[in-house]
Amino acid sequence: MTQIKHAVARMAMAAALACAAAGAMAQSAPTLDKIKSTGAITLGYRESSFGFSYLDANLKPVGYSMDICYKILDAVKAKLGLTELKVGYQAVTSGNRIPLVQNGTVDLECGSTTNLVERQKLVAFSPDIFRYNVRMLVKKDSGIKGIADLQGKAVATTTGTTSFRLLRQADKASNLEITNVPGKDHTDSFLLVQGGKAQAFVLDDILLAGQIANARDPQNYEIVGESLRTENQALMLRNDDPAFKKLVDDTVAGMMKSGEMEKLYNKWFMSPIAPKGININYPLNAETRDAFEHPTSKGI
């Protein structure tokens, strides 16, 4: 009886290991192979990165990053000879976006993620689709005009973004006594300023502009201060998938070369957009134009 129990245990263990191995193989399968076999792809999106990736009045993900991803889907269909492709959507946050790409839950993240060299150890990125400066949003009557004015103040940053680290570096350099108040997403961080729980919100200036444009009282807010750093946004994908990265890179670079990327930029950042018909009114800056003229996924 004991031998039988041991045999059963060994069989159960072997089955468990086989299942684990099968799961690992499925997870590590090249993205294009996975799409071809399933006829489906999952896009990651943000809920409140206005202009880039956010929910419209019908709770549908829309934005600049989403439109770029849809062009990539056209390229995927052409590459694989598919007439149809089922598209799934997965909401992501600053905190979970990288793990969800790593484990295969999300095949292509269409949000507002900074391409950092340190993150490239975990995931891969498309060529930069946007470059911007990290600054701060404040109420116009706050008296805050620069980093030095944050002395003793509460400052909001969104959990999982690079802004908190940059703020800490500025804090250390200037011996500022800053209290960090984390928001779960960009809208939550903005509400901390709106409600008086924080005196400033540090983030990418284009995302701050989107928050102001969508506020009920936009005239009461402004973006101020020196840039903490110029950063770059890109689409995110798995880092062990050269065939899919090449397709993504070629599609994005092709859109930049043809002028289609600039048209999309003007659609989302220089024109009225859903759901309120508000114009973020953020002209194409020199840094982003350089990204369009010299596509790169080098990272910072």
C-alpha cells in the first residue's frame, strides 16, 4: 500500500510539473505565434492618461497610444494573413503594467509608459512616441512657481511612476522637507490637489495638461517650475520577442516617416477630443519632433 501511495504521489508530482512546464512554454511562446494560434491579442490601456489612453463616455479605451496600437494590429493581420483579429482589453496601472506584460496577460501596452534603460531588463519598448518634461501642476493662487517653493509642502505623485523618484532627488539636492502623497492613478493625484490634500502634483507635463483640460475649473490650475527631467513615452511589449518587436518598430517608424504619426498627434493633442470635446492644446515640441525624425527605442 505504501508503494502504491508513493507511486501515486510521484505521478501527481509529475503531472504538476508537466502542467507548470506547459504554462511556462505557453507564456514564453512568441507573440505572433500565440496570436496566429488563438486569433486574438490583448491590449493594455490606461483609464486616465488623457490624450494617450483613457476611457471615453462609453467606457471604451481611446487615445493617441490606442490609435498607434490599432495600426500595429493592422500590420499583425497582414503579417499573419488574418482577415479578423479578436481584440481583448486589459486595464493597467503604473504599478501592475510591467508584470502584466511580462506574464503574457497583456501582449501590447498602449498607455503612457516611460522607456527607461532599467525597465528594459524586464520588458521591451517601441520607438519613442512622445517626449516631454516632468514638471508640476498647482493651483494658480498657490504661490508655487518652482521646486524651491515646495519647502514643507505636501506633493502628490502617482504610485509606480518615475515622478516620485525624481522628486526625491530634487528634495535631497535642495534639502526640501516634502511630504509625498501618493495617488492610485493620475486623476486621483489631481484630486488630491483639487481637494487641498496636496499643494502640487508632479508628472509629465502633457499628462498634467490633460488633467487640467478635463477639470471642472481648468482656469484655476497651471503647470509651473523647472523640468525635473526630459522623458520619453513608448509602447511596451515582452523583451524576449524579437519578431514582434521588429513588427512594432517597423510600423511605428513607418508612421513617423509617412507623417501619419504627426496627424495622430494633432488629432489627440491639438483638437477637441472625447468625451467633453476639450482641446488639450499641447503643440508638438522639439523633443517629440526629433523622436519622429530619428526613431529610437534606446531609452533613458
